[in-house]
Amino acid sequence: MQLSLLNLSYNEDNSSLDIFNIRNLEKAEALRKLAASMQSTIDQKKNPAIGNQRATKRRKTIAQGIIQEGIELEIIQSWLFAIAQMWETGNIPPILRGIFRKSQVEVLFRISQSGEISQKVQEILEGEYYQDWVKSLSRAGLNTSGEIISAITEIQQVVKPLLSASLLVGKSLMSPNLLIKCLKLNPNEQGDKYGN
């Protein structure tokens, strides 16, 4: 029997043969543990202590920033879980096989927030300020703007759209309940000239 590259899609049982499925339960477990370890920080940021104090404009602004950080961390956590799931099922794209750190996923998330335009990603790669990002991504094997955009796209296809899209309220990431909590500022209370 002669093996042809064109006939690799079926084996003797006439069932699908996917030679690119590589399962690695150790990597999946490591990424899951990494994502799970973020939960306490996420919970703290999504319910900051400053939010329980008397509401002022200044405190509201600070609380909104902290809550936004928590939601961004939650999205990064979901990306880590998505990559872990890909390793677990064996459907990990080659472009994502070098990702094993939270910092790498965080850089991809930050780039996705700045826009996935090839020119914008190239500016980030060339910028002096972003050289730590470049080093982190190069450890993952992502060296060009095309590879970075491809990696972001692959992750976003697996992540639940509800988490990454429904939390957007205007330009800031915030759930409606948290937004309502932050906006509970009594309009009759006037802060001093410093917002207190």
C-alpha cells in the first residue's frame, strides 16, 4: 500500500484521521492551574473595598478602574482556559503551541484591545516601550504581526463570546450590575473641589 499525502484524510476504517491532533494533558493541567490561581485576585478586583465606602466621584472613578482590571483579568483567565481546553482535546493550532505563561496571554489580550490591524501590531513590535511584550511573544514563537493576529483569532474563536463581548459597556469593560453599583452616587451629595 502506497501512502499519498492526498489520501491522509481517511484510514482503513474509513474514519477521519487527524494527524495534527496533539493532546497534552500536562500542559492543559498547568494552564488550568494557572488560570484558577487568578480567581482570588479577580474576585478582589471585581468587588473592591473602596466600593463599599461612602460614594464620591473620586471613589467611583477608582472603583471603576479596579473593577475594569478585574474584568480584564477574567477575560485573560478565560483565554488561558481556552488554550488549556485546546491542549486537552488535541485541537491546539500550531500557532498557540508555544504559549505557556499568563504574561504571554496578557500581551495577546492587550494587543487585541489596541486593534488587530497588522500595521498597529507592527508598530507595537517596533516600539521601544513594548520590547518586554516582544520578548514574551517571541518565547511563544510569535514573531510577526501576522502570527500574533492569527494567535488572537484562534483564541477568540474558542472563548465564549458572551464573556468577551457582553461585558463591554461603551468603551469600558464593565458588567451592567457592577456599572449600576459604581454609579450609585447620590446626586444631592456634592464633593469638595478634589472630588471627595
